[in-house]
Amino acid sequence: MPTNLPPEARAKWIKVMEARTLEEKIAALEEFISAVPKHKGTENLMLWATRRLSQLKEELEEKKRRKVGSGPRFFVEKEGSAQLVMLGWPSSGKTLLLAKLTNAKVEASPIPFSTTLPQPGMMKFEDVLLQLVDAPSLPFGLGEKVSWYGRTIGLARNADGVILVVDLSRDVDKQLTSAVQELEENGILLGKRKAVVSFTKTSAGGINIVVVGRLINATPDDVRKLLLDYRIHHGIVRIIGEASIDDVEAAILGNRDYKPSIIVGNKLDIAGQDSVEVLGQLARKLGVPYLAVSALRGDNLSLLPKMCFESLELIRIYTKQPSGEVARKPLVLRKGATVLDVAKAIHSSFAENFKYARIWGPSAKYPGERVGKDHVLEDGDVVEIRA
């Protein structure tokens, strides 16, 4: 059910949405928290809001440290086509995985919590580079017991995807259940969402609702009323898939962040088959792809780069010159990208002056097919833009 926030709290949330700087966001979120009534229906929202406030404050401190050049840096600049953050319990083997999968010069330690700063490395999948970040371990289910808790959650929130590393030699059910629950409490949901709901506030034009799919137990008028309750009179709500009114409210509040994810069960070399079966059962229930590996022996590690690429729902597009030369380095775009997206990625002038394109590859009916700007591309397509 929606949290049934009073008008004052909803008005305060609009200020959070409109805040631009970290300082403004912190001040606005503090006001919002003070305006939310404390009862059973708002428990999850309050838990998320207070943790988000803590993360914003840590981000502000990190920003100040970077500005003056003092102290260790926790923020990791994104490199490559996408960034995946590895989360897991202490001694789950994340650091050894990073060393085996990337170019990172790191040494695994048997001592728990030995990684206190994020460690990045570049992993290759065919002709694409993906950035893996070994995040400091979290004692899921034991509360915020480490100083880097909020910053590690922030790393996951800012990443393009999450790899949840589980130790197969320990209680798999406990590790997965506690991690998934705690991530959800922080607004991070693993796996694919049933619906994509986005909200864009506008300055005029009233409330426009675009539904490609259907609303569950709700109507467009219910959505419109919800926005008006938040004192939002102009905006665009886009719904793709099957969404409830809760999903729409979550889009307004921004307290749910679905992350492409993979569950990796490590230490296959010392674990029994029972642990692998439990891993599979839980992962399938969550709807998240999984892989059992041994970072020590190397079992199944070669399968992980492709799984990461596919979980991120990325495609590679190779541009072609009219002269016939095909670019060796691909453009990496989201699945569902169109010819127009390619034109924009090359240069805005190609999009503005677009005439047509020719396509070679999986999405073409025949080699060199002439298509328009709305043609949906597939991984491995070669595109020649004519403008």
C-alpha cells in the first residue's frame, strides 16, 4: 500500500526532488524526515530515508576530502563500458576474484575486513572492457557495524550493476537472505523489474501518463490523483510493463533502485553440491542469474565476463563509413537502442540531419538493409548513417 503521507510531508518531498547540490539535498531530506509521521506504514520509508541521509552526508565528506586532497578516496571514477560493484560478506573471496578477472594488482588476505577501500580493475569481454570494483565487505544481517557501511551502499547505488559474492562453504541461505533484505532496506533491488516507471517533472502541460503495458488495480486517474496529492501539477509518467500505484509512488520518491545483478557462489573447490543446489534455488526464486565458481582453482571464471555483459543488457554496435571501413571499437548501448541513439552517440549533427541508415547484422533482414531512425538494433549490428 502507498505510505499515505500527509500533505506537509509530500510538499517537503518536492523540495528533495528539486534540490541540486548535496547540501540542498541533505537539508531538504532532513526536513522531509521530520515531517513524516512515525507509524507502521512508514517504517520502510523512514529506514530508507535515514540511511539515504547518512549516505548523502558521507558523500559530502568524500567530496570535501577530494577537494582538499586529504585522506583516502572512496569514490571510484567509472571507466570502460559499465561499472559493476562486488558486494559480499567478509572473506567471501571478492579480492581474489578481482585479481583473477582483471588487471588489478591486489593481494587477497585471509583476515576479515582487510579491504577497507574500494579496489577497481578492468575485465575484458571480447572487445569490451567492464570495470569491476571490489567493495569493502559488509556484515549483512548484523547491522551497520563498519564505518564504511553507508559509503559501500553508495558505491552499489551509483554502479551500473551488482555482483553479490557468496561463500559456498558457509550458510548460503543466511548470506543471500540477509544481503538481499538489507539491500532492499537501502532501496537497492536485485534483478529485473516487472515494470519500468519513470517520472519527469515539467513546468507546463499538465500531467501526462504514458502506459505501454497496464496498471495493476489502478487507473490513470489514480496516478493523476497521486501526483496531485504530492502537489505535482505538471509532469510525465511513463510506465512500461505491469505496474501498481506503489511502483508509481516509488518512482516519485526515488526509493527503489533496481540493479542488473549476478549472484556468484565462490569457493566451489571446498563446498559440497548441496550448497550449489541451495544457491540455484534461491537465485531462481529471486530471478537473478547465478554462477558457482572457484576463484582459487579458476572453475567457471571464464563464463563470468559474458554473464556480466548480458546481465547489464548491453549491445555492441559497430559504425561503418560510407567508404566501407568498419570501426574496430564498438559503441556500447543499452538493449533496445535505435538507429537514432547511434546517430546521437556519434554526434548531434548526425541526429539532426539524419536521412536513413544501412544495417548489416542480426537485426537486418538482409545485408545493407535501408532503415529509418526508429529501427531497433541488436548486439553485433553494423550501422552506416547517412545524413
